[in-house]
Amino acid sequence: MNTCILIPSYEKYRVLAGFTARQIDRHWRDHPPIFFCGFSVPVDQSDALLMLHRSSDDWIGILMDAVRDVRKKGFKMVYLILDDHPPLGPCEWGLLNHVLPQIMLKREAETISLFGSGQGRNLEGRMTSEAGVELEQLPDSYLWRYSLHPGLWSLKALDDRLGKLDAKMPNNCERTPWAFERLSGVKTSRGSTQEMTQCYRFVSSGRTASQRDQVVALLYRACGVGARSMAGVLGGAASWDRMSHRFDFIHHYFGGPYPIIWQGLMAKGRLNPEFVKFCQYFFKRDLLRSATTLIADDAPG
């Protein structure tokens, strides 16, 4: 299918990028080849590291160079996965390896995000279906339609988008992942009408390759709804808010074909508290231990 995986990172997070790749090796059977970009020394000698041509803080430029490098190798599509978004459990490898790339080609999609609607998250666009897969087609009024959560991209479309951003962003401005998401999602049509784009995202009611994780998630969602309702009845709005916050983690976890947590593994240079809570509540002690050890070993000093 001419598909690869690209993990952009920074020098300080190259070990984290390696960890994410090893989790992909573990949970995604027969996955496409993995390439790294953004640092100069590979984590492992077997890693396919693309040449770094720019300053390490020019994320948009680094990704643009990497996209053009893999296009020269003959790839047409790419799973773009940031360094702190490892899969949190088994992946639906058949869907990722075959079905979604076929859908992308048939629909001429720019991107299909693996973090979508359902499981407590709102629908922002129009529901559609292809090859038995439920997708949401996003309107150009939705600012985050070019989300950098793990997803499948057309390399040509990604190259074009990066080229446009590169041309209008001076080298001294913040050329970061957040700038990419924010500036790419600016509405392009005029007026109040909703025009559909070629940006899609996966819709999931909780389907995941791990039946155990699916059952645990359903139980926590049911408990959360019941606990919030009871707290609201007994303690009013303030109690309802506190109980809602306690169960927020279940809505930040997305049990799709590539199970992920909303903000990723890291937050402000530390392990994301929502990731920690997920590991504890879903009985993934080994994953939490590995991530904690990784961060501790990679800390300066």
C-alpha cells in the first residue's frame, strides 16, 4: 500500500521516540516501516533515521524535509505519530495496514485521524461509512481538523500543507506542532455555510482489539455517569463538577484501532497525570513502570 510510519521528535525526546516505536513493534502486527526525524543520533542502530537538515527547534521544517524524503522513497501515505503517543494496547492491525489506506485512496482523503468522536466525544461533522468503517467527515469550520493525534495522511497533501506554512512563517517564529494544528485549521470558506473537507476521523463506540480494555472502559463510563448523577442530587452542581473531574480520564482515553490517550504520555516535561491514571485504572502497571523508568533514566543529571 506504499505506507510508512513517521515519528517526528527532538534530541531531548529521542529515547521517548524509541519507546513509542518499541510499543508499536509490540502491539501493531506487521506494521509499515518506521522512520524517525528530528534528532541526529539513532536510539538503536536498526532505527531508520532521516537526515536532520535544520535547527532542531524548526519542527515544521524538519517534518517537511522528512515528508519529502519518504516521498522520494516511493511512499504515498504515512501514519504520523508524535513521539509521546505510543499505542496503549493491541492495535487492529488489519484495519490499519489495509482497510484505512484503501479508504484514503478511494476517498482521496487528506487525513484520517485515529482519535475521533464517540466514547463521550462530540460529533463535529458528518457521519459517513466506508468498507464497514464509521468515519466523521470534518467541516472547514472545525479548527482542529488537522489534529496531530496519530493518524493516516496523504503524503502529497501533508507536503503541500507544510509547504504553505513554511512559506508564510518566518524562520524566527515558533514553527511548532501547535502552530501547525492551529494555523492549518483556519477556516477557508466564506459565510456561515459548512463546507466539508477531505479530513476525516475515526468514529468508535469503544471498539478496540483488547476486549478486556473495552469492558473496563464501558464499566468506568457507566460508573462515571451514575456517580455524577448521584453527586449532583446529593451535593449540587459543585459536587457534580468534582465527580466529573474524577472520571475525566475515561473520556481522554480513546479505544480505537490505535488506542491512545488525548494529551499523550508527556505533559510539561513530566508523565501526563491522565496517562498515569489510565495505567492505574486499566491495570497496566507494566506500561506505567516502563514509562516511569524511561523518564527517570532520560532525566538530566
